[in-house]
Amino acid sequence: MYYHLTAEQVLAHLIETIETNLTELLLSKSKNEYVVGEWYAYIECLEVIFYWKKAKKFGLDYNPEARYNII
């Protein structure tokens, strides 16, 4: 099933996956260096995807650092 996705479908799925993972990090009671590092990596990924011209169409029309503020 996942082997025949378009680039658009892959990016949409990636946005959803990263947002889910960031939400889980925010709910985590542990805020150790690993968790914070993971947070930075996910935020950086969303910021790169934000430059995609169709990002807003898939809900990425916000500041990821502000929405998923862990620090």
C-alpha cells in the first residue's frame, strides 16, 4: 500500500506522523536531553516542510515551535 504513494501523499503522511510524535513528547513526563533533542529534530523537520508550497493545504500553517513548545 505505501509503496505507491505520490510525493504529496508522503509529505502529508510525514506531517501527520511528526505532529503525532510531537504531541506524545509534550505529554511525556520526562523532559531529559534525549526528549529535548528529539523535539528539536521534529521541529526542524516541520520547519523545512513548511516551505513546501502545499504545506498549508495539509494543515502546516502555523509556527511549529510555538504550537509544540516543550521548553
